[in-house]
Amino acid sequence: MLSVQRMTPFFTSQEDFRLRLVFAYQYFSIEKGGEIYQFVPTEGKEIVINIKSLQVENLGEVFVFQKGNRFIRLPLYQLLLISDLHIHLTTIMESTLKLEIPIPKVVSEEAALLIATLEQQNQLRMIDYALETNNRQLFIQLMEGLRTI
């Protein structure tokens, strides 16, 4: 899987209900196999997003990345599928348009459950630590906190 290392639009414009993000050298890079490939604007150089539907419109645009004499050519639709590009696009859209993209209720509920589970596991590790170090005061404090949960 690829990961986007840097993604900063060189130029941004909003026309009606479309947001155009134009990229140039050194503003867009990806990591593949531990190596960083830099964007080269030889073919595609922009991403067009429909603000109403929050969908990328130019999925066929081909982006080229280079490391030394090696090149990677990726259509935008493939880049969206095999990388974390959508996370970077969301961040750019939020900062550019100053809009809140709603988080689905299922996702926020899952995140809350995960956080609660991690906190409980951490509490149990701390209790183990208090027992190992014979720290009676910490143990009592942690057990009181456990009862309130």
C-alpha cells in the first residue's frame, strides 16, 4: 500500500460547486516500499472535487511520481484505492472551504468504544504496575477509579 507523505496544493480555486486543487513539484509525494517518490507534473496535475457530492470528478487523471530514474504512473482512481489520499483530501477541503464534514454515527460510536476499551486496558496495566512495585497508594487510587467506571 502507498501512503501520501506530503500533499499541499500549489493553487486552489473554487468555481461554482467545484474545488480545483493544482499540484506542482515538491508539493506532493508518496511513499512506496520505504522510498519517497516526488510528484512530477508531466501528465495530470489537478484534482477536481464536487463540493455538493464530495466526490472526485477527474478519476482518470494520471499522476506521475519519480525517484531517481524510476517512475510510478497512477490514475487518480487507483491512487484513491491503494493509498490514504482521501484523508489528505478531507483535511484540505476542511481547511479550504471551512466546512465540517460529518463523521458517520457508526464511526464515532466505534471510536468511542475503542477509546473506552483502551482506557480500561491501560487502567488494568497500571494496577499490575502498582502491584509489581508494591505501591499501595497508587493501587488504592486505581481501584477506586475502577469502581467508578
